[in-house]
Amino acid sequence: MSDEVETIVRKIIHVDMDAFYASVEQRDNPELRGRPVAVGGSAARGVVAAASYEARAFGVRSALPSVTAKRRCPDLIFVPPRFDVYRAVSSQIREIFVEHTDLIEPLSLDEAYLDVTDNKLEIPVATEIATMIRARIKEVTGLNASAGISYCKFLAKMASDLNKPNGQAVITPKNGPAFVEALAVKKFHGVGPATAAKMERLGITTGADLKAKSLPFLQEHFGKSGGWYYSIARGIDHRAVQPDRPRKSVGAEDTFVVDLFDLKAARAEITPIAAKVWRHCESKGLNGRTVTLKVKYTDFQIITRSRTMTNPIGTADDLEGVSQSLLEPLFPTAKGVRLLGITVSSFIDDEVSEANQLELQI
């Protein structure tokens, strides 16, 4: 029976909102339209959360330090994020998805996979559904969305980038393998800069190079991921759209205006971060056993320290206590601490599966 399931040709759409946060701000403030906009903090330690296409033309992108962004685009306008508004718009978009299918796997507020193989309106052509969804999103929210249509999640994700912004593309089962072979591995979704560099050292720069490598070779050099790379090099991805993806973790972090050098100052900063994470866990009924402390130093080196408890964290004080105990051995330090973060994971409540991982910015 499982073999039969794998031979089903799915119709999957990946919908990705165009410059979502920045586009919402431009929609709500006419003075920002047509201008380079960055959502995020403009302070010395600020980071760009999202950039409008006008800003992207100058090389401004998400995760870029605000100082660097301003240097690249002197006319850049910084706007503080309004996550409550973004969540409300995301809910409107979700309602549009539900008009077509219940098989919806959200990846974030601004993108999701939809399986429309069997859809509510019984439309046989997935590209037609994608066109309808994008038009409806524009009508309801005033925002543009792009879409990728394919027979698997990996290629639907890749296709959604092909005609951005405000476009869509399809990769058919017939064209999928050839598309992957011609693609640079550094552009593969899920292949980060470090993995791409390692592949390049092994003589792998394109999908065709990846396909030429044997499964044992890829497993030797990339471990469990080797099997995944072997499959996607052939345009094979059997992952189903999972509308009830379990939540993996909840975290919050804070970047400081002034680097922290002493334990007392760092301990003081841990308290509000732990409180924020706990409030979210408590509001969602989440019970996690693993606490991870993230530390970014002034030279941008990042380290993590984790502890898994026998029983789930039961109170805010417990969470802060574990976090403080992970922090203490890191001091004294010769390098200033630029950022601290706390994440809770290893949840025991399997029923909690409504949303994907949240990263909360203080």
C-alpha cells in the first residue's frame, strides 16, 4: 500500500507573500509607497527583519545589521514591526487558503504549502487555483503574493521564487529532474552557505554534480542529509503537506545596545527574556523539557548551551533558573556579549500542533 501512495502525483502550491512585513507597512502608509523601507530597529544594534523591493535593489535584506543597511541605502526608512497587524493579515490569507483545501502547512506568517490534489472547488488545474488564490489575496488584503506549483514540496518552494514579485511558475513532473540538474546547489532550499561551500569543495556546484554522486558518498560526507540530497538531485520529494506540524520550539532573544562583559549585567537581561518565553509557553499550554541558551558575542560568534530535564519546566522561576545556570559558566568573558536568547523545546504535549516554530523578538 505504501508503494501505491508514493506513486501518487500530488498537486502542491507554495504561496509566498512578497516582502510581506514591508508591503503591509507600505499599504497602510501611503507615504512609504515606492520608497526603500526596512522593518526593524534603526539603532546601532538593530537588525532588518524585512525589506521592501525598493530597498532590496540596494542590497538591503533581512538579518542585515541596520547600520550596514543604512550605509548601503542612505535614504532607507526604518519602520518598527507591528506583529499584531502581520498576524491579523496572515489570518485573512489563511481563510482564503481554506476556501480551497484543508491541507495547509504554514511555514511562517507569510508562506505556506497547500495540497490541492483533491480540492474543495474540484478544480483540476493547480495553476488555476494558484491564480485564484493570488487574486483573492490581492482583493482582500491589497497585497501581492507569488506562488510555485509542482508535484512536490521542494520544487513548489523553488518555483515560487522564479517569477517574484507578484508572479507564479510551475515545474511539472516531466521537467522537474532537468530543472534540478541545471540549478546551482547554493540555490537549493535547505542548503545553507556552509553546506554549499562543503559541496563545492567536493566538486558539487550544480544539481547535475549532486546527482552524479552515489548514495554512499553523500551519506559519508553529509550523514543523514545525504539521503535527502540524493533524492532531491533526482527531483524526488515524497514529503506530504502536514497541516498539523508539531511545534518544535518557542524562543525569544534580545540584542543589546551595549555589550555585556560581567555576569551580573547578563543575569539581569536573562530575566525578561525568560519571562517572555514562559508567558508564551503558558498561554499555549506548552510543557518543554529542554532549555537552550543562545549567546552571540561582539565578534558575531554564536554558541549554544542546552540542558534537558527529566520533568518538564513547570514555572517561570524554573525556566529562569535553568537559563541562569547555563549562563554562569560562560563568565568571566574577554569578549562582550551582544545577544542572549532562550529557547524551550522537547515538548511533551503531542496535542499542541497548531502552529510552527515561533521566534519572538523583544
